[in-house]
Amino acid sequence: MIEISGLNKRYLTRDGVDIDALKDVNLSVADGEFVTVVGPSGCGKSTLLKILAGTLRRSSGSVKARDIPLDGPSRDVGVVLQAPVLLPWRTVLENVMVPIEIQRLDRKVYEPRARALLKLVGLEGFEGKYPSELSGGMQQRVGISRGLVHDPAFVLMDEPFGALDAMTRETMNLELLRIWKESGKTVVLVTHSIPEAVFLADRVVVMSPRPGRITEILPIDLPRPRRLEMINSERFGGYVSAIRRHFHSLGALDA
């Protein structure tokens, strides 16, 4: 589904200094796979997602989706951000339909899909509500629906639950896995939380401090469907410890 080869991103600062954000990143993501990305702050995780989303140009290397070069925004990509950024004057359904309007797709075709997605995320009956009437978790479900409504080939998620409290975050992790299974989408998710990365993923991509490189890709051999009780298992703890060792001296990641 996604093929990244020799990806580099260099920024030029105002004082004329070059800063390497990403260096020689290579990664393949299979169709239907759930991949999470962890790394210390400033390592280029969000930069990587922006390049995959087509909103940031790479300096060199190649990025392909379904063997087609990604050189700009694409309808194949859905994006879910940490803050759902819902328009307060629009209803839930109208917020979900924003990508359809921007891409000038047929509303008659996609509105039934939007309603089906709201049902999938547990918001059936809330179509006419406004963002101010929703909890944080419910707002993020609207954001997920919006990211899926145009039927993208893969979905990018940048800390989608980082602003939620711990209990709501756990619930949303379970909900996300259910939605992922039922939708069959390919997902690449960035997180600062190592346990969250392990709980969600088929594989965890571990990145180094800037310039961001991939230091390890760790397959997660835990049965699906995942259950919260797994977090207390010895195998789960082993994965978390293996990833945390990369950052033991950095103190840059959440527990």
C-alpha cells in the first residue's frame, strides 16, 4: 500500500542553517496493516505524516501509494489530527461531509456513507448535534469519520487521542481497533505513548532523535481482537520494555 524509499527532509532555517529532520527513511506498509510510529519529540514523526499526506514536500527519496508517486495531496489519503478541529457552526453530519465538499464529490453518493460511518463509531442519532454538545471522545469520533468519509486507501493519524484523559483514551483505542477491523483500512498512527503503540499495532516503527531515522521495526505478536487485560501481560510488557530501551537515556516518551 505504502512504499517509502530513501526519504530525506531538510529544512533551511531563517539564519541559513540546514537542519535534517528525516534521514534515509525506508518503510513498506501492507494493505490493511496497522502501523504505529514512536520516537522522541522533534524526531520527525509528524513531518513523516505530512509528507505522506502530501502537504509537505520531501527533499529527496520516493514515496508511493499503490505504486503511484505521492507528490501532493491525494484522495487516497485520510487524515485524523490530535484536535478534531470541528467547525462549531456546522452539525456533526455537516462536519463529516467537509472533505466531500472540498473535493467536490457527489453529496448524494457520500452522505449515506457519512451516516453509516457515524453509526459505525457509535454516533447514530447525533447527526444534527453541534460540536459543543459532544464530549472530547465523541468529537474525535467525528474526526475519524471525517477522515474516512471519502473512502481513502489509507489513513494517517497524528496523536489522535493525545488530548483525551486516560480512561477515554483506552476506550478510544478499543473503538479505533474495531473501526479499523470493520473498515479494512490501512492505518499509520503516530503516538508518544509506547503502550498505546504496542496495543494498536501490527508493527511498531521506532525512530531516533533528529535527524529521524528508523532504528527498529518491531512486529507485535499479540492476538486480535486486542483486550485491555493484555496490557498487564508479560508479553505486552516485554514489547514495551524493548521499545523503551531505545529511549532510556532520553526521557522523551510517555509511560
